Amino acid sequence: MELSDANLQTLTEYLKKTLDPDPAVRRPAEKFLESVEGSQNYPLLLLTLLEKSQENVIKVCASVTFKNYIKRNWRIVEDEPNKICESDRVAIKANIVPLMLSSPEQIQKQLSDAISIIGREDFPQKWPDLLTEMVNRFQSGDFHVINGVLRTAHSLFKRYRHEFKSNELWTEIKLVLDAFALPLTNLFKATIELCSTHANDASALKVLFSSLILIAKLFYSLNFQDLPEFFEDNMETWMTNFHSLLTLDNKLLQTDDEEEAGLLELLKSQICDNAALYAQKYDEEFQPYLPRFVTAIWNLLVTTGQEVKYDLLVSNAIQFLASVCERPHYKHLFEDQNTLTSICEKVIVPNMEFRAADEEAFEDNSEEYIRRDLEGSDIDTRRRAACDLVRGLCKFFEGPVTGIFSGYVNSMLQEYAKNPAVNWKHKDAAIYLVTSLASKAQTQKHGITQANELVNLTEFFVNHIQPDLKSASVNEFPVLKADGIKYIMIFRNQVPKEQLLVSIPLLINHLQAESIVVHTYAAHALERLFTMRGTNNTTLITAAEMAPFVEVLLTNLFKALTLPGSSENEYIMKAIMRSFSLLQESIIPYIPSVITQLTQKLLAVSKNPSKPHFNHYMFESICLSIRITCKANPDAVGNFEEALFMVFTEILQNDVQEFIPYVFQVMSLLLEMHKNEIPSSYMALFPHLLQPVLWERTGNIPPLVRLLQAYLERGANTIASAAADKIPGLLGVFQKLIASKANDHQGFYLLNSIIEQMPPESVDQYRKQIFILLFQRLQNSKTTKFIKSFLVFINLYCLKYGALALQEIFDSIQPKMFGMVLEKIIIPEIQKVSGQVEKKICAVGITKILTECPPMMDTEYTKLWIPLLQALIGLFELPEDDTIPDEEHFIDIEDTPGYQTAFSQLAFAGKKEHDPVGQMVNNPRIHLAQSLHKLSTACPGRVPSMLSTSLNAEALQYLQGYLQAASVTLH
């Protein structure tokens, strides 16, 4: 694409259409942009538009499109074509920083993100001047520019907070510190001075405080991995200024908004975080500053109001106290009973209250409320922070703290009892206090794993939780219902099983509650209870115990999906999946109605898939329905195909990318259920599965390979007779996969199925070419993963066609090639093969080469006979060699960039492991002994003399053991 006005005009029109709410206009425009994004100059056209377009909406749209383009295409993936040409890369890096700095804030943010994505790949090696270019802009004195630099630096360096330590990381951080730490410190001091100069200028203060927030965030990132020498030497400058900023109050920076945190709150929150980092990680160096920070933060907590805008500040301030009180050498600060009482009274109890804002979120923004409350993304809520502080204090002062709070809990419950309708929030706070006191250690998977001995959880459950859940109306006091359900969920390991069994019908009943939070919690609690383990690795709650509730459970779960706000509720769908899995054949009578409802849901969400977890559990539930039903009645597979194929066809025709990998997995499961020939409906689809476009998406590869394997297992003869013209297409897929380091194992899965299943005559003409392709790949890039797969393949070939055929095909490609493969690949590398079935295939294949291949006994290959036998005994007896050469690093599917659907494996569509050797050989060691016996009978004297002169003593001892076990001798 040329950089011309005509192209800019075209691009402008298509970008406009991508904003159109009508999918008929929007989708073709998105497809067009997708089709041209590989063209040279495309990214430069976008940058020109966002710089020069007259329309703001086009500028913003171009900046977002550009950022997403960089996100998808910048990373260079080995074996895959480079998606952005080198001249475009150079031009982007040359222009993006000045362009970002001169753009308005909305666009600056997008470009700043794009720079950090590029920086993640190219900085520092391929973009060495990025830092210098950024630091030089600090001198400009223009804070719009400075903030652009700071924002970019923040998005570039924040990964230091969660990267694993490595020499590469240290080198990069050192480089950044050398160039950045001093200018950042000078900028910090200069900005603080400007704040006092402009103390009465509101608009200047806003800009300066935005800078200070970013500087404080950069301080956190650069100090996270270790305490840099520079910051240790300049701690006085940073900490004194941080401390004075914590105590600063400027009327001009206060906001009237009760919801949105202002600049002052955001800055103080970040400083609390920075102080907590130093208190936790660098406590010795930080000790001189700690007392004044504790005092300042304590005063901050006691004087800050209950408004939502202070939530982040208060929770970070409490987290600071929590991290300090857990450290043994700050213990003395908290020992006094009055101090503890004061903390409980002034900080913990007030911040556990359920405020009007929480009630509003509970009712009107339930999805966000659930995410914060259930999934632990409520890191920034006051309640979570107060909970952590209780846990921190209990580390050294469990007795006194429990004593102080027990008094509070009792008085709150008494208040509630006086007038439940008015005082229900008191009970809510009491439940929350008990929960935070009792839970010492918690995991998402198992709930509470350690509890406080001083709190009687079962008694509290029976007296205060059950009555709420047993009340006649499921819609009364929804917050207390949600608290009660959450209590069951959290303490499911502490409450006795009989109490859990009493709770199950109550939870099923609450699936009908109108409140989204209540019915979601009920579904989540049931799902968690169903995954608890009892003795002998079985589930704690059995299908038999659930028998009386099956119908009402399934009815209420599916009904809950029709409640307003829950049509794609992932917790309900996960509970459906888990119920199927627990109840097994008890659900068969309900399957006809269930599968209809699931299919309708699938059809509805395929129009616009937006909830990946919900979709995943929905497909898992479909797989479970198929598995459970067809296990009892294999012929039922036809009914499922009838119900599902119409929707599947629509998904494939409309190219719903998110669902295609799932559809292939469900189809594999259905096809594997067929006992005889492939139905014609599947054969009609077969040619479409070989279309190159399907194989270009990484997420499609594993399920498509499995589906093709299912075709080969069930219908190789049909393919050979009715679709022989498609065999080259099938091999074309193998050729594409084998060329990629990331997917070569999938290519071998397909090849192994072709060799094992197809009638020999149908692949005869292609056989030599297959081996040539494999050798070319071996020469170009020989990786451990490829060699392991290659070894399994040649031994499988040997099983199918015989050892002599293997030797002949190798030597027909190049004379003496068979010997080279034995010497350079099989003998030295066989120890790397892993997996029971794979080892068995190799053992039986090598046994055939040793005992059923005449050239091994009377040509120059004979010298390899003993080393090969020794390697085979090594495969049986030595530990597996799992070393991988240093230079090899495979990219995992999860790491491939871009928005393409990564492959999501369906657990309940699992494939049974297939053993091509099967019953033919049960024990490969005995099989080797019997085969050697047969060989020695055919040529007497040869085998024992070769063994006695050349085989090492240890291997010989093992071999004699095999011969004894097989009750045979060698002649």
C-alpha cells in the first residue's frame, strides 16, 4: 500500500465503518482491515492518519487500531513469517516517540502502550536509543511531554514487578537505572519545588501531581526486584519528600466527586505502596524512616472519610500497617493492649462496614461486586485490607485480638436481633469479622486450609447462618443470604459433612433468588462442594446422596440462566458442568431437555461470544452429556449429532473463531463414539477440514489434528476408496506442521495415524517423499522434540511394514543411510523417548530391527547390532534422559502473540490413549528375549558369540534376566 492520499481516504472510510453498530456494515470493514494489515506501509498509513486527520474520532480509532496491530504482529515468532517488514519497523521506531509526545492525552495513552509492546520485544538490544531519547525530553520543561515520557516508562518498566529473576533481567534493569535513576530523582526534586512555587495555581498543580504519581509508580517498579545502590544512597531525598507529600493537604486538589479518587488520593496511595515495599523487603535500610511513616499513615487512616474516592488510599494504608505488623522486629510497635484496641476500633471495624456504595454495587453492578468479592480482585477494597490486617495482627497477638473482636461480634449480633429489618448491616459486619478472624490461610481451590482455634465455626454456622438460609423467602435480606452462602463456601472444610448435606437443598433453593449475587453465590457454592474430596480420592458428596435432588437441581440451574442479568453467568454454567460430572448416569433421563437448552444457548451466544469462561463450561457440559449418555447407550450418538450439527454448521460457516476449536473437539468425541464406518455427514465435511486458512490459526491446530485422527481411525478405508484425491491434501497438512518447531509434534500425530490406519497401497506412492521431508527438517533444525517424535515414527513404520521395509526405504534415498540413522540418531538418542506407549513402540520396533532384518546380520551394518541392543536394554533399564540443549527454547502455544483464540482443551472431550502395539506385545522385555531366541534358532552360534565378546557386563546381566523370565535360551 502506497503512502498516498487515496489510500488514506480509503482507510478513513473503513475505520469509520468499524465503529458502526450494524454488524452488516462493521464486519466487512473489520475483514477488509484484517486483509490489508500484512501490506507494507499499512502501519505508517495509520500513524499518518492519527497525526493529520481532521476528525478526532478517526485519530482515536487509528491509534487504537495501530496499538492492536502492534500487539498482534510485532513479535517475531520462529518458523513463522515476519508479519511487519523491516523498513516499516525502522520507520515506526524512528517516529513513534515524538509522535506520542506531541499527541493529545487520549492518543498518547494508546501510543505509549504500543511503545511498551515494541519495547518488550526490542528494548534494549534492538532499540538502544529509546532511553536516551526519552530522558532527553525531561529537559524540555513541558510537562505534557514529560508526562508522556513518564507514562511510557511506567508501561515499559512495570513488568519488573512480576518478572522472574534472571541475568538478562538484571542487566536490563542495571542499564535502565544507569540512564534513568538520576534524571528521575532530579525531576522528582524539581517537580516538588514547582509544587510549592505554584501552590495557588490549580491547573498547574494538576499537571505536576500527575507527574508525581507516575514518578512514584516508577520508583516502585525500579525498586521491586532489589534495592538499587543509587536509591539506597538517595533514600533521604526520596523518603523525606514522600513523607511530606503524605502529610500534605491542598484545598485546590480536593475534589467534590465522592466516587472518583483525586490526584492527591492517588499519590498518597502509591506512596503507601512504596513504603510497604520498603518495610517488607528492605526493612533494615528503611528502619530509620519507619516510625514517622507509621505515624503519618495512622493519622491518615483516622482522619479519612468513608467516601468511595478514598477506598484505594485507605486500603493501601491498611495494607502498609498489615505488612509492618507481621515483621518480627516491628512487633514492639503493636504490643500495647491500648494500641491493639485503638487499631481494632478506629481502623478495622469502621472499614468492615457495608456502606451505601457497597449496597449499590451489590444491586446494580453485581458482576463487578462478585468479581471483587469472590475472585479476590477486591485487593483494593477496604474490607479486604481490614481482613489482611486482622490476619497480620493475629500472627503475634491472636489471643488479645480474638478477645477484642468477640466483644464486637456479640454486640453487633445483639443490635441485629433487636430490629433485623433496620440493623441487618450489623450482622453483615459480624459475619465478616468472624470470617476474617477465623481464616488464617485460604486457597481458591480448597477454601480455608487453616483456621483460628479460638472461633467455633460450626456453632456460629448453626446459630447464625442456617436460620437466614432456611427462611421462607429467598429474596429477603439478599446481602445476608449472600454472606451465609459465602460462609459455607469459605469454611466448607471446617463445617462437618452432615451440615453441608443440610445446606445443599437450601443452596439449590437459592438458585431461584432474584438477586444476581445470591443465585451466583449459590451456584458457585454448589460447584465448590461438588469438587471436595472425600476418602479414597472420591468426591465427599456422592451421587447417591444427591439422588433426591437431581431434578430440582437441574431445573433450578437451567432456570437461573433465564434470570435477568445471568443469561451468560459463568458460575451457573460451571455448576451445571460439575453437577453432570458428579451425577453421571443419574442425569440420563433429563438429557433430551438439557441438550435442547444447551444447544439453544450455544446458538444464542455464538452470535456474539463475549464470555470465554461461560463458553468453555458450556462446551464441557455438552461433552459430558454425550459421554455419559453414550457410555450407557452407544447408539444415542446419532441423537446428539442431530441436535448439534445444525448449530455447528452455522458456527463454521460464519467463521466464529472463538468456537471453532471447541466444535472440532466435540465432533472428534462424537466421531470416536461410532463403532463402524464414518457417517456420510462427516465425509461431506472432510475436504473442508484440509483448507489452508483453517490451519493458519494456532488455536485450531490441536483439535483439527485430533479430528483428522478420528477420521483416519474410523474411516481410513472410506477415505482411501471415496476420497483418495484428498490424500495429497492430508499430507500437505503434515508438511506444513512438520516445518514448524512449535507444531511439529502435531504433524507427527497425523503422520502416525496415516501410516497406522491407511491401507498401505493408498500411501505407497508418497512414502519416500515423507521420509525426504523428515530428513530435510532434521538437517535444517534438529530439536529434541523433533527427534523424539521422529524415533517413535520410524519404529511405528517398522511395526507396520517390517524392519526390512524400513531399511530398504532408507537405503533407497541414499546408500548406507540406514546405518547412519542407526548410528547417529537411534542409538545415541533413544533414551530421550518418554511416555509408556511411545517407549513400547520403540522397544518393539528396535527388536524387529535386531531380529527380523537380515542385513543386520551379514553386511557392514552388523557392527551396529550390539550397540543397538545395548541402547534397547538402556531404554528398558536406565532413567529417561530429559536433558534439553541450552539453546533450545520452544515457544508454547500460550505464548504466541495476538488475539487468535489460543487452544482451549476441553477436559471432558478427552481422548483415550491409543496403543498401536496393543495386545500383540504385553511385555517388551520378554518379547525381546523370545525374538532373540527365534533369531538364534535360525542362525545358531552367531548370537551368543556376539553377546559374549561385545555386550557390556551389566547389560548382559539384564538380558539374562529377560531370557530367564521368558524361559528361553539362545543357541
